[in-house]
Amino acid sequence: MGLIEGLVAIAGLTVLTVVSRGFFFLIDKDLPMPGWLHKGMRYAPLAALAAVVAPEVVLDHGQLVQTWRDPRLWAAAAGLAWYAWRRGLLGTIVVGMTVLLGLRLGLGW
Amino acid sequence: MAEREQAKTEPIWRDPEYLRGAREMLPIVPGVAAWGVVTGVTMVNSGIGLPLAVVMCLTVFSGTAQLATLPLFVSGAPLTVIWTTAACLNLRFVIFSMGWKPYFHHLPRAMRLRIAYFSADLNYIFFARRFPDPKASPEQLPYFWGGALTNWGAWMLSSLLGIFLGDAVPMAWGIGFAGTLALLGMTASMLGGRITWIALGVAATASVAAYALPLKLNIVVAVAAAVAAGLIMEAAGDRRRATVDDRGERP
């Protein structure tokens, strides 16, 4: 992607940041919304995140990982375990990366 | 009253509510900063190039959207795909904006635009705890800016640091996976109640299964499938229970 097109894309992303964060208090009138959409919207952010994360953990060049000796699997599991225990985002990253680097550098996986 | 008048002439950072907002944000600054460094390192190592990485860091101010769209920038995806992906990820902000509305809807538009840009999701969680009653009051703005600018400052400094440290970090070690771990932690933080677990499972499975689709359409498919699954489960639950009450999946 060239510099100009990149800048256009970034400008659009910045506008999206403002519009999404202010959506309901930027529009002046009350927006009618079907009830089912209102309900369903609650699952969209979680779904979008999960959809981004899952392939990053279990796919390798578009294929399901074929071995349990993939450090990403263990790092993700360790990070999740930490989160379930302590609810800390920083700890999730630190524990996950410790496992990843330990397996990759220590065991050469 | 006299106090209010005086507060208007003083700079906002002298306001006790501003200080309170900033102080309450401080304990999570290390978390924000770690996330920022990771984002900065990931951005500069993605192949997007230093100028675009710096501009993106200084303007977009949404870590999730930045990380998720980087691979799209690098692979030369069309603008519409980049923006659609970010819009899907930003949907959570739309939901938070429903929460912000009673506090800010009466303000002038220019002020609302500024608030919109700076109102990160973490800020909403603190703000809603400080002002549980959804009514506007004068001490809310200083409190908001105290927390929001602390969060913004921590994010900007750390992600710029990450950008300039980028080349010093050996990427063969898989440091970039820290970004995925951060997203994983955020995903876990959104879980609450059985239906959110089902939505998570459906989205993750659908995204992996549909991964071969072009233009990251697997994300769109996964979101649609998870929303449909969530609604179906809710409807089934409503029918099972004679008394329909909202169990409140998320705060």
C-alpha cells in the first residue's frame, strides 16, 4: 500500500474512532432501533475479537496446527489461565509471553 | 456557587475532580503502557513503514483497530475492507456510547466530538463507577478529562516508545504474539454468562472454518454467526423460563 492510500485509510480509521465512540451521543435525536438488533449488538464486539484471535492461535499458514509442540497454543492457554485467576491484562501478556519465549528459546520449539 | 465561578477561571487540571479522575486511572497505567508498547512494536514490525506507523499511532487511538487492520494494510486490502473490519471491532464503542449518552448528550457538538475521540472503553468503566446515576452534573467533565487524558498520555508515550524500540526487538522470538495475547485477555474480559461463552465458541469456530475466504470476510461471517447464535439462545432461554427477565450478560 502506498503512502497516500495509507494516509487515507488512517484518516478513515480516525473518523471511525470518533463516530463509533460517540455514536449515540453525537446524533441529536433518539434513534429507533429494532429490539433484536439492540440485543444482538451485545455479542458483536466479543465475536469480532474472538474472530481475530482464534486463527492467530490455532492456524499456521492457513492450516490447523498439526502438532501440540506449538508454543502459541501453550502461551494462549497460560495467558487465559492467568486471566481466569487474576483478571489482569498485563499479567495475561506477561505470563503468555514467558511461556512462549520459554518454549521457543528454552526448548527450541 | 462562588466555588464554581472560581473553578471556571482556573485551569481544569487544578480541579479536584480532574485529579481524582487521573488518580483512579493510575493503577492500570502499567497495563495500558504494556499494551501500547506491544502495539507500537507490532506496528513498526508489520511492514507498514515508519511514517504510516507514527501517523497511525498519533491519530487512530484504538489499539484493537490498529492491530487488526495492520495485516490488511500490509497485504494491500481495499479501503472498504480495512474500514469494515475496524467498524466491526469498534462496535463495542457504539455500545459504550449508549452508556455515555445521559451524561454528555446536552453538551455543545464540538465538545461532544472531542469527548467521543478520547472516551476509551476503560474510561467508561471508571466513569460509570464514579457516577452510577445516569444524570449530567458539572463535576463530570473534569473527572472525565482527568481519566481520559491520563489514559491517552500513557497510550501515546508507550506506543511511540514501542515504535522506536521496534527494531531493537528480535521478532523471530514471536514478540508479536503479545498483541494476540492482549486481544485474548480483552476477549476473556468480555465473557460473562453462558450465552457469551456460546457466542465466543461460535465466533472462534466460524472464523477458523471460514479463514480461506478472501478479504478477512471470515471475521464478518463469524460476527454474524455469533450474533445469530446469541439471539437464538436468548429466545430459547426466554421460552424456557416462564418469567422473562434480563439476566444482564454484561455490566
